[in-house]
Amino acid sequence: MVIKEEQSGSGDFDLNLFQGFSNPQAKYRTTKKWSCQSDDYPVAYFVGFKVRGIRDGAIFVSREKGTVNVISLKKLDPGLDKHTKVQDFESHSVLCNDIGNGCSKGIFYGRY
């Protein structure tokens, strides 16, 4: 999970080059066409996860290899200070107690 707080070319460059999105051998697909606008930020990239729902202060995801979901956090948690959780859709186990501060071990987390 990667959080981008503001629009920046260097942040997109890092995601595409260093996370392997632009690697021809990497097979990532987006579930929805995304064109980040400055008024969408902050945004969250869920790499290898599909966003299944948002309710009760939590984002519910399921693992889906090769998928990248991007969602705007502007309405949900614009200051990244509301302690928004990320939970597994089926088991409800907590992957991130607070998406603004990090995730559990085993979940890659970056904030740019």
C-alpha cells in the first residue's frame, strides 16, 4: 500500500520504475482507469489488492495478484489523521490499523 499525499511527477515515477509497474515482465492491471487530479489527493495505491468496500471508517480489500487499485482518500481521510483501517474483506483481519501511519508486518507500506 502506497499513500501519495500530493500530486507529483516524481512520486508517479517512483511507483512506475521502482515498484515495477513499468517493467514489461510485470503483469499489473488496474480495475478502473485512473487519472489523478490535484483535487483527488491524498490517494492510496493498493498493489496486489482489490478494494471491495468502504464503510465504518475502514477500507475492505481482498488479495488479487497483479491488480492495482487507486482510490482517493480526500473525502474519507483528507488529513490522514482519522485512523482509517484497512481490513481483509472476508476475515476482517486488520492489515493497517491506521492507513496514515503504516501497516502490519508483511504488508509493504510507503508514504510519499
